[in-house]
Amino acid sequence: MVLANAQKGNRHRVSEILTSDMVQGKLAAMGLVPGSEIEILQSSLHGAAIVSCRGAQLVLGRGLAQMIQLED
Amino acid sequence: MKEFQIVLAGNPNCGKSTIFNQLTGARQHVGNYPGVTVEKKEGKCTIGGRTFKVVDLPGAYSMDAHSEDEEAARQYLLENRDSDMVLVNVVDACNLERSLFLTLQLRELNVPMIFVLNMCDLARQRGIEFRKGEISEWLRLPVLECVGFTGEGVREMSEKIASLAGELENGTVPEDVPQWLKDLSLKGELPRTLPEELASDSENIAPKADAERSETENAALYYEAVSRILPQMISTAKAKGPVKTSFLDRLFLHRFLGLPLFFLMLYLIFQLTFTVGEYPMGWIESGVEALSEKVGSFWAEDSESLLKSLILDGIIAGVGGVVVFLPNIVLLFLAISILEDSGYMARAAVVMDRFMAKVGLHGKSFIPMMVGFGCTVPGIMATRTLDNRRERLATIFILPLMSCGARMPIYALLIPAFFPQAWHGNVLFLVYVIGILLAILLAKLLRVSILRGEPVPFVMELPAWHMPTLRTVGVKTLERGWIYLKKAGTIILGLSIILWALATFPQLPDTEAEKIAASVAAEMSGNVPEETAPAESAAAETVADAEEVSPEDALAAAQEERIAEAALEYSCSGKIGKAIEPLMKPMGMDWRVGTAFLGAFAAKEVFVAQMAIVYQGGDVEDEEVGEENVLKLGQKLKTQYASVDGEVSESRSMLVGWCFLLFSLIAAPCCATVGVVVREAGWKWAVGQYVGLTVIAWIICTAIYQIGTMCGM
């Protein structure tokens, strides 16, 4: 499943992030790497997704949310 | 004694600038959104007789820079790692896990360093307790707690820094990087083995032995390590659990309500600036008038003294004209400060992301745009937080369309002048919204033409909500008000004198004045010469029509008015204005407005000063000042630009009003903006932006004016 389709309130583990190295690096610096556990605070059905990750709240654009694979 | 420098480094929005201000007594801008500080700031402080240079670096999530502000921080650290410094790693205590990533990278620089847990009060509220001893043991660093906002713990921190500097000077070597960290960060040269307590259970991210690890894999290892250490560093026994979406977020980020709420807030802000601002504005205007009368009374009533003219028509009119709008400025900045400190700025970026994504930008670009409501220059600086150059250029290009604080006086002059009272707040709101929409439209054009490119994924950290306090908001607002007054007293004062001189010299020769007087006399006695413009004779008639005025007085007044007008036209300002008038005419403007817009290049407020200077002579008849709360200058403008056949037409007034407003909104960024664009994007962009925006403004205003006129407005 991709983050873009994840339901609000659920917790998931990130399995893969399919973007450029540059964006992966940026996400990593902000705490989001494969293996990170995230909680969906707002689903990205209508725009950006908001997730809680390592204590920080991150906003991820819908385009990006489609590139983040989650474990079920 | 050596001079050490204190370097503050940490994640964005962790409170570095607040601590910087506490240490140095400076008033560096602070706010509750990531990217307030985008270039390093320097200051000085003295602790226990030792003077330090203090450097506040832009926030960074890691030492692998992903945007220009992060790069600035990285470079500074790498270039100065061998200098005499104490690195202060400021950490948001509520967000320790993520922050430790940067901490570990900083630790690897192996410079003298202390670890400061900032915003400890909030962490305590959440029930988090720190085992400082354990943290210190793990990182081999001194660990301190503080609350930058209140100053709690700042003294202990400075003392620690000073004692560390003292030890270093005596030759003490700072503690080496802990072994487990050394093991972690060997980048591919050796097969890595994690320290035993960290190694178990990490097969899925087992380090590659031969290839260099990518940034992400590296990060994954660090986080793995951190998440193992963390439970030993803090005690969350009493913790209330992670903070989930607050009520405010459910409201302001609501998928349907978010956007309307954003516009509703803008609407309220602009209603407020007008309705509340009106009263003090009236007081200031009366004050300026009283001052003008008082100063004027030093001279004989019909004195032609140049000094009198300089002081009354130049300085008091120009500076006074600008100072009148202080209340609007203060209210605007009050609102902006609340938005900045509460954490709403980042929410607005999220809400606008849907819009922005459609035009090839993303929500993060909206933060610099919101900063631009205060002033375009810091707005353009704030684009340094954007990761992609093309997006950054597009954002820089459209930023002047976000109405800055300096344009507020122009709007505050023009709107009451041309629009009925009930509309004032609404028109102001509309001007801002038109600016935003035009900006978005223009961004779209740029992103499909010269700045084409894939949209960059949008990722941003959402700061926690924070109740703005009277102290921070009040201080910021008063500071901005003071800056405005200072600007009026320095730049605007200087420019007013120049503008006055340009509007006064060369003076009209007496022979010309006599000729005009004679021709007015001839007109008034009935033989109107063919060549007089209808508007001017209309003005003469209005004066003649007024009942209580005797024919002699009417003649004298009309003569004076025409001579003043001729003198203005004869001056430098008039000549320059006349030269550009053919360009202004199609928009319903004349050469006076042209010179005001030219002057506005120096600073936007100059528009108001110049209008006040050129309309200084000739008072408005009392009966015309019927409407309440309209400045006298505004009345003059309405009479001048919205008259059809000598009668003020309300529909024409609005047409002209919109042309004036839109031209001030869109055209010609000020010189400070051009300067910062040159620095951030280069000459080509600065010139292109200046010319491009001015041409767009001209086309829009000409179209509106011409169509409006055709429709009989």
C-alpha cells in the first residue's frame, strides 16, 4: 500500500521510498526512512498527508505520498 | 585571552534565534515556523569577562544540505571547525528522537560542543523527563536544559560555555567522539559492526560491506541506534503519549473548511486594519494639520518664503502624509505577528498546497509569500528554504504581488479616497486576494514556460501550535511600528525634501504667472478662450458657484490655483511627469500620479508622500468633505481623478480607484526588492521581474480603464 491511500488514524511501517536520492536524503534527515514507524494524522485523499514520525509532524505532498510504500 | 565563537546549530524551529537573542540581547526575528532564519546572524556577548562572537546558523535537519539555508549552515560549520569555537547544539526537547540525527552528525565534527535541550517546559508538560547523566554519557557532551523563551537555564548555559572556553584555552582537549558513533559512521571502508547492544535485531538494515552507504541507509542506521538509546535517555513513564492532531489542526486543516478559513482570516485582518485604524488615523491627521498651522504661523500669511514651502509643503506634507498611516501598519503587523507566532503560517502552507500544486509549486512556497505580506525583501530571502532552484525563482518572481506593509499606506490613502465607506475593508481584502491569485497565475505561466520542470515533492515539518503571548507579539508589533516611524523620519524625510525640490524648481517666472492670472481674469469675466481645458474651467466654475464667495475672492482663488498648477508643471517633477504622461493617460492617471509611482521605486510609501506634496497647495472646499473619515488628500484625489464634467461620479471614482490600486499592487517592485533579487537570483531576473510586472500592470490597468470608460463609467 502507498501512503496516499492510507487511512487516517492507522499506524504503519515504511517499507520503501521510491524517489530520487536527493528527496530520500531530505526525508531521511527529517526522520522518514524505510523502517520508520508512522501514524497517519490526515489522509492524503484531498491534498497533503500529515504523519507523525519520530515525534515530529510531517506534511507530505500528495505526489510524494504516492511514492512512499507502507507495510500492511 | 582568545576570542571564542559560540555557534548555535540545530533543527529548524528549535529556538536557536530565541537563545541567540537571550545571549546577545539582540532582537533577531523569531517565529513559530521552520525557516525564520535563512542566513547566519552574528552578535557579541560577554560572559565572566570573556567576549564571545555569537553566530546563529539557519536551521538544518542534517549536514547533507538540501536547500540553500541548510547549505549555509553546513558550510559555516565545515569552514570553522578548526577555529576556536564552542558549538551549541540546540535541540527541541519535545522532539529529541529526530533531533539526535543532526546531533550525531555534529558530534562527528569533533569540536568542543554542548547539548542544549530547549523548550524543556513544554516537554515537562508532556511528562517527559530527561536523564541528563545518561545523555551526557552517550554523547560524551555536557548536557543542559533551558527555556529560551523565558530565559530559564540560559545563565547556566553561558557559564558552561565560558568554563569550557577557559578549559580549552588551558589546553584541555575536548572529549573524543564516542566509540559506538565512530563505528556507526565508517562509510564503507571497513565492514561495520554495530556495538553489541545496538547490533541485535538490525539485520534488515544491515550495513553493506563493499559499497558506500547511501544517505538514506546511513540515516536508517543512525535512527536505529537512536531509537535504541532513546529509552535510556528519557523517561516517559508519566508521559501523556504523543500529541495527536489538536482541535486547531482538525479545524484549520479541514479538507473543506481550511481554505475558507484562511480567506476569512485575511478578510478579518483587513477589516480590522481599516475599521480600527480609522480613529487613530484621524487623530494623527489632526495633529499633523495643527503642527502645519503652528509652523506656518511663524511666517506672514502670504509669505512666499522657500523655507516655509520646504517645511510645510515638503517635510510636513510628505512625512506627515506617511505617518498618518502608522495605525494601519501597526495593526497589520500585529496580525502578521500573531500568524507567525501561533504556528498558523505552516498551516496556511498546507491549506494552499492544493492550489500551489496545480501551478507547479508547492505549499512550502506559500510561507515566503506570507512573509511577503510584511515586506517583500525577507519574503525573497525566505525562498532559500525551497529545495529546487526553478521553484525558488518562480516564487521570487511572483513575490512582489503579495502586498507588503509599505503598500498599506498607499491602499489606505486610495481606498477611502475612491470607495464608499462601507466597502473599505472589502476592497482592501480584494486587493490582497487579487494579488495572491495573480501570483499563482503568473507562477503557472512561469512553470510551463521558462521555468518548466518536474514539481519537487513537498515535505515540511508542522510546528506545534503555540499561544502567542502579549510580550512577543507586542514587542514585534511595536518594533515594526517604530521601524516605520524611523523610516518616515529618515528615508521618507530625505526623499520628501528631494521630491519637494523637484516639484518646486525651476520656479515659474513671474511673467508667466502674470500671463496666467490675466487669462484667468479674462475667463471669469465671461470670454472663455477656446483653448482652456474643460476640466480646468470647470474647477474655476465650482469655485465661482460657491455662494458665500465674493467674485474677487473667487478670481483670486482661481488664479492661485492655476498658477500653482502651472508652477508644478514647470518644475522638474512636472517635466519628468509630462514625459511619462502618455503612458499614464490610458490608465486614467496623469503626470502627477506618474511621478508618484516613479518616486515609489525608492520606497513604496513615497507614493503617498509625493501625492501629498503635489496636492499640498489649494485647500478642498469644506462642503466637499462631507463623508466621514476620509482624509483631505483623498478628497482632492477624488475631485481630481473621478470628475466627469465637473461632477464627481461615483462609478468613475471606483473605476479610477481600481486602476490606481492595481497599478500600485502589480507594477514596479521597490529598489530594495530589486536589490535583493539581484543578490538571490541575478541581474537578469531582477530586470525581467521589474519590467515584466510593470508591463503586466500597465496592460491590466489600461484594459480596465478603457473598457470601463467605454461602458460609460
